[in-house]
Amino acid sequence: MSRPGGGADRGESVDGSHTGDPRTPRTGIAEGRQDPDGLPVLGNALSLVRDPRAFYEEMSEYGDVVSYSIPRLQFCTVLHPGLVERVLLTDNEAFGKYGFEELGGEFASEGLLLTEGEQWRRQRTTIQNAFTMDRVRGYGDAMVDYTERLVADWEDGETVRIDEAFSRLTLQVLAHSLFDIDLGTEAALVREFATTANDRGSLDGVSTFLPTWVPTPENRRYRRVLSEFRAFVEELMLLLTATDEDGTPMSDVELRDQMATFLFAGHETTSLALTFTLLEVTKHDHVRERLDEEYERVLGGAAPEPTQIPQLAYTDQAVQESLRLYPPAFIIFRETREDVALGGYRIPEGTKVTLPQFHIHTDERWYDDPLRFDPDRWTDGFEEALPDYAYFPFGGGPRHCIGMRFAMLELQTVLPTLLQQVEFELLSDPDPELDMAITMRPAEAVRMRVRKR
């Protein structure tokens, strides 16, 4: 059994508010506070780079609101669901979007992911039309079609690099569903940009902490591929138009950055979720057996239709558990727009705030045996008792992931379509090292042998 809401400790209430721990004063997050020591200039960067999971475990020993620094930047991490809810929902106006502008992060700055205020609200309202429940259900046929094409292309007994195969698949589905286009050979450029952006943002690389104008090999490659990617997206723009609710068209830069955002983020995160879910399913025979039983009972060998997805309860549990352990967008970033009181501390204006899903999702205060893959933990009773924002793979509040319904439908459609037709034998490390960059991804290729059923 798993225990949601396993009780508060470290001097905080259930909602994360401070209750008087004498080690941690109420005023000033950096004033008299026993936060982790850092090195001159480098701050806490070396500890973060060496082992991000261990770094956040160390942060948690100091409480649920902890400050740290990397070169030229001051950060604060928030580790309690009640406080995450305040940042993303209750007090969201006090926390702006942070896109690493100081480090030269100019990718899609006019897109939905990074815009603010009225510009963001206008864009969100316009784009939301593509993600209504009826529209999303209409994408189900394409999800099945492209998955079956993928299976048909595999030779029986072939060794397949699953992470690359899913990247191609999810990009095809997204381009067809949202833009009604076939990327053809240009899909390779989109995937190259995703790889390059992640390499540039990996915590293992020096370039992560440097502006893009510094001529490191990673930065030079990133700027070259970004330029090619933008030029490609600008060509695609000729095929599309977008207007807001009063008929006003988006600017060319806004439209370019919207398309770039969705082409990158819309396929990258879902392909990683598919990779990690299939990885865990192949490692756990009893999970595979339960899924097979569900598919035989509900689908009878046929591909799932959108109306059948709610009946695939165990599939949903397996996907939720995978997203808990491996949230593709594994940390949410914000920046305080004003001095903010949070959890008994004052966070100064301009502080960068991190909300690490990957850590909160594996906090033993909320989950028993938190590092174990266990779809059975997702019972109705467990979810009802789990604190809000102890699980938030798609973010939360007004800026929650606009593509959440699309992603969940794709995950719950592709998985049964694949598993009813193919047996997978894992050939790679069953527990690959994780590369934490823009997304959380396996540090090594994930290879499997496919056998047609």
C-alpha cells in the first residue's frame, strides 16, 4: 500500500507553512538561514551537475523553501505540494515565467511557453481551440494510423532504438494533427534541434551556465541548428494562419515561435513518456500481463478508439506511474515579480524559483517505496488522499500544459496499439542513467528486440 499525505514534518503544517523551527528564521530566505554552502563564483553548480537527484535530496534536508545559487543567478527551490500550489495557482500573478534570458535562451521567446500577461492570455485563448475535448478525440485516428505504420516497418526480430522510433512517431502525429502537414525528410531537422537544445541545456555541460554568445562547441552548434530550424518553421508559416478571438492575426514572430514551441515540446515530451513507460512495462512481467488482459477484455485485438480510452483503467495507471517517476519536463521555473512571503520566508523580487516535479513525485512523505514502479498505487482512494500538487507532471494553475489532453490520449492510444501487436525484449540497461537537460531523457540509447505477435 502507498500512503498519500503521510504527514508533515520539519516544522511545517500540511500546507507547507512554517510553524516555528528554530533553525530557520521567518524573515529573509538568505538572512541568517542555514542553506547549503556553495563555492565562490560557482555557487552550488558543481553539486547540481554531479548528481541532480542527490542535490535536491540535500536541499530537502534544509526544509521546503531553500535557496541556492549557480553562476550569476540566485535560486530558491520549493519542495512542498502546498507551496507549489501557491506558486502555480493561488498566488500565480506574483510569479512570472522564467526562460533563462540571462543565459541567452532566445528560443521561442514570443511563443506560448514564455510569453506573459495580456500577450500570453490572448495566445492561450486562441490556441486553446485546437485542444478542446472534441478536437483532441478527432486526433485519435492519426495516432493509431501512424503507430500501425511504425509496427509495419519493423522486421520480426529486428533490434530497434525505441527512443528514436518514438521521437519520429510523436512528431508525425503532432505535425499531422495540429498543422495537417507531413514533415517528410525535414522531420530530421526538428529532431536534431531537440537533441541539440537538450545537449546545450544538459547539466553535464559547461554551456548550460553560459550565454549562447560564448563560443563553446555546444553553443556554436546550438546557434547553427536554431537558425536552420527557424528558417524551416518560417517556410511552414506560409501554410498556416492564426487569428485571436476578435480576428486579429498573430504577428509573424509569434506564429513562428508558436510552431517552434509545439514542434519541439509537443513531440519531445510525449516521446520520452512513451519511452519510459514501455521501458518499465518490459521490466515488469506482471504489468505486461495485466495490460494484455485489459486489452483482450476491452479491445479484443482491435486498436483503441477514443471512446474506449476511459475503459483502459490499468493503462492509465501505468502511464500515471511512469509520469510520476519520469516527468519529461522535470522542473518548472518561475521568477518572483515582487517580494513574496512563502512558507515563512521572504523571497526577494527577481529570485528564480524551481519546482522540481521529479523530486516531489518521489518524496516518501507522499509515496511509500517512492522509487518503485507500481501502477497499483493509483487507486481512487490513493488519489483522493494525495495532496494537490504532490503529482503535477503537466504543471498546474492557469499555465498548465495546454497539450495535456492531447498527450494523454496519445500515450493511452499508442501503448495498447503497440503492445497488442509486438512483444518487446529489452537489450539496453534496464535502469539507464538520466540526462537532465531541457527534458529528462535517458543518457543512453534504449534498444529493444521486437517480435510480431
